[in-house]
Amino acid sequence: MALKLPERPEWTDVVPVPQYENIQPLAPIFYSPEYKDATDYFRGIVKTGEKSPRVLELTETIIRLNPAHYSAWQYRYETLITISASLELELVLTNALTKASPKTYQVWHHRRLLQTALCDPVPELAFNEEVLKADAKNYHTWSHRQWLLVHFDQAELWAGELSFVERLLAEDVRNNSAWHHRFFISFETGNTTRTRDDADEAVRRELAFAKERIALAPNNASAWNYLRGAAFAELYVVDAVEVGTDDVLDLENPAPSEGAELPCAAAIEFMADVHEARGKEGLSEAVKYWRSLAHTHDTIRKSYWEFRIRDAVANAGAT
Amino acid sequence: MSDTLLIDLHVQYIRNLGNNKDDLSYHMTAHRLINGVYWGLTALCIMKHKEALDAQETIEYVMSCWDDEAGAFGPHPRHDAHILSTLSAIQILATHDALARLNATRVVDFVLNLQQPSGVFAGDAFGETDTRFLYCAVSALSLLGALDRLDRERTVSYLASCRNFDGGFGRVAGAESHAAQVWVCTAALAILDRLDVVDVPTLGWWLAERQLPNGGLNGRPEKLEDVCYSHWVLSSMAILNKLTWIDSSALTRFILSAQDPEGGGIADRPGDMADIFHTCFGVAGLSLLGYPGLDDLDPVYCMPASLIERMGLKTGWKALPRREG
């Protein structure tokens, strides 16, 4: 805007409402003149309930200066609907705002409102992937993606996700958000397009996948958490003892890769759990592993490993 | 680098926030201002300097944030009401024994009307949903003595749907486990006396795993340490009675190293700029770890423990014993 709002003839009919009128604030905020004008005029049009194209211009100014101004977003959306503005055009603008402020809650909620109205998930998923390129762990981006999948619940959308996640894990095998998303698409009950056979196949596939990734880079908390999660996924009841000793979870295959940093604390922990699950016979082995963690391999969590020892000994004594 | 908590400096830092005309720091912008006051006041209470911010002025400021149309509080005068600011308002008024100043009936209605069919809460009319807002609702109703008006079953069932395979909780059902969301879900369950929904061994372990070699805590695997997790993670562990599972001296050293030894305040990590948010949560973490000379914090409400106990709202959490200074 070249001219300031108070100087523009097309805005003279609006009565701006200042922030501090008859109020003594505890900690006054000192705004830039442009932001002050925009929000004063915003309060003015809200007071009269105006919904018009110039309101879109005004709210855009505000949210560009302060993307967290949730009232401006809300009023903007109401205006868009009331004046039947083009939501497709709004999406184009929102894409730019999303890339500018990807960590703002409000911009993602606005996308959700727009998509609920537009119902165009395929390009939305593509845009989502673009935003993840800039920050592969952005919590809002992933959460929005999960919402899209469940909200539209279309087989073609779900189907593309496995290869998408594999692409991201290939770039960073320690991306916890990607691992979480993988669990979500493999086991999430919100996918009504999946069959019982798909679910069983998912457990087998996921256990194998997790083990392969662990063999490549064993010091990866996300992958180990995933392995446990997949083994105990509610859709497929697996006996805890079986997991340790059965071929279903063949612990020798695959072997760790050449460059793997060993020994790996998470693997030691896993072995301890396997032995603990065997009951009295496995106790001394489990304690040996936990001791090595407490004293050598994961000393920062010494208290936790000592708790595991006490707890297992007490339980074994009780049986 | 300091190895003690620079209390006087931090008290001064908090006092000065109202006076600094050039301070455009993110946490003091209008959309969080009432939250900033709550963080400042809570930090002062823990450091036993509650009087450093004038009580009357603070109460009047909170009341000026009242949005009469909505029947609740906004983050700053003439801003629309939101559940985040409403909880902060309630917490500040409770801390100053001034809950009688607000219209409890209207606030309770505002809160209850934000519950969605699934059980989650929206933050305001904009409709954004988040377990943070669910926690704000449960805590607000509890502090106002109106928890009986809540649809507990719907609320608890939504929380259960947010529990992930790693024992953690996310922002909404299906979202990744994140320490801040773990805290809001666990604390809400504690208030509702439904900690049975938590897989305690798995979540306790997930929380202990947040500690990095430098002693600091992160919010999810493979992310950076940040002082604010000293609150989210520690409070969650205190609620689950698992605070002994982390190395408290290493964490204490980390928090102290994030102090600004000149201007006061605490930053997200050593070397960064201090802000009121991290000052509050750094001090909160130290209190839970038993740092000498501090007052007890209730990890469920993130408010002075003695106040919550007086209000009859104390639950079965356990902090580390207070050390002699």
C-alpha cells in the first residue's frame, strides 16, 4: 500500500477503533504505524460487520504483518464465504503465506477450511510434500497431511503414501515424523478402504522394513520404537514371548551394515526385553544387559536401568 | 556461564518487560500478552518474589481483557476471546485470590461450548482443534469448581484416541507424539483421575529418552534440546511418578547454562536470547528437580503447589525432594 490507510479516500467512511482508548495497559505494545492503522481499521469494520472485497485487502495486510492474528484469519474466511470470493484464488495466496510462515497454526487451519470447501486433495498433498522439503519435521505439515488422508479417505490417496514416506526416510532415516506417518498409514483405522488381509500383510511388511533400517543405522530411536509398535499393533495380536524367540522377529537377519555404530544401546535394551520376557530363566541375562547400559552404554539413564533391574528381580521373586 | 540460579536478575528481567518500549519480542506481542503475564507471574511465584509485579495492576489488566460478547478473555484488551487466554486469566486471578472478579457462569459456558462431537476442544470460533485446548478447558473448569459440568466420557475417550504406539500423545488423534502434547494430555487425565489411560511404563521410558548427552531435553526423537521441555517433559514425569528416571544434575546444569548472566531471563538453549516463556519453564523445571530456594510447583496446573493444595485440587504427582541451598 503506497498511501497510509487514513490518507486513502476509499477508506474515509470507516471509523477506526484504537487499541488503547480509556485503558491503562500493564505492558503496552508499541506497533509499527502500518500495523497499528490496519488493526485500528480492522476493529472499525468488525464493529459495523462489513464483509466486502476491501476487507480481504485489509485482512491480508494484517496477516502478512502478523500471521498469528487469529481474529483476522477468522473474519477473512467469513468474508470470503459471504461475498462468494474465489476460494481457488485464495488457495494460491494461502500457499504463499504457508511457505512464508509454515510454523503458524492459523495458516494451516485456514488451509483446512479451504480444503473442506474445495475438496481438491491431490494437489494439496503435492503442496504438502513441497513444504516438507523445506522442513521435513514440521509438525503442522504432517498433522495436516494426516487430516487430509482421513477426511477424504480415498484409496488412491492412501495408496501413494508408502512410497512417499520411503522417499523421506531415504533422505533422513532418523526423521521421527516420517516414521510416525508410516505407522499411521500402515495401521490407522481411519483408512476404511483397507481389508483384513491388507492389515496382516502390513505387520509382516513393517517388521521387515524396520529391521532393514535398523541394520543400516542401528542408533535410531525412532526405528526401534517403530519395531516395538509394529510388533504389538492392535490389529494383529502377537504374543510378547514369541516376538523375542520366534522367526517372525529373527534377530540375526539382517545383520548390521559395515558403517553401523556398534554397540547400540537400543539393541542392548531390546535383547534385555527379550530375555526378561522369558521369565526366571532369562533374568540373569537381562540384568547383565541392563547393567551394561547403566554403567557403560547409556549412563545418562542409569536410574532407569537400575529401576528395570529392581523391577524384574521383584517380579521374578513374586512368581 | 553460571552454576547458580540468578534469581534477582530474573526478577528484574520480568519486572522490566512492562517497561521496555523497544521490546517487540515474539512472546510479548498482543496475541500472547496475557499468557506472558501468566508466565512471568508463575516464574516470580516459584522464585518467591510474587510481589515484584503489582497485584492490583495485574488484576485490572486481566479484567481489561474481558470480551463481553463472548463471555471470556482475550489475550489483550479489545481482542477476541480464546481458550488459551481464558485459562491464563483464570490462573492469574486464582494466584492473586481474585477469582471472584470474573463471571464464572459465562466463562464456564464459553468453555463448554467449545467442545466438539469427537470430544476435542476448539480454541475459539475459528474452529482450530488441539489437545492443548482440551487441557485448557479441563484445567479452567477444575479451577472454577465446575468440572462436574464436563462430559468426562467424551473427553477421556478423545484423549485415549490420541495415544500413539510409542506411548506418547499428539496434537489431535493420529498426530505424532510430542512432549508438549504429552503434557497437556497427561495433565488433563490427571485432573480427570483417568491416568489409567496412560501406558505408564512405555510413556515414562519415551519421556526419559528425551534427555540428550548435553543434559537437555528434546520434544521428540532426533530434535534439538530446548529449555521449555524442562517443563513439558518433567511435569509429565512428575505426574507419572517417574522423575527419578532422568539425570537431574545434568539437566540442572543445562538449564542454568541457558541463563543470560547480564540481562537476566532464560533462553531456549545456551547462547540464545532470553524470553519470558523459557524463563518460566526453566524455573519450573528447576523447581521440580528440587533446586534449593524455590517454591513447589504443581506440575498438573503449572501453578504454585500450595495454592492448588489450598483449592483442594492436588493430585498424586511426585517431584524430587527440595535440596538445602
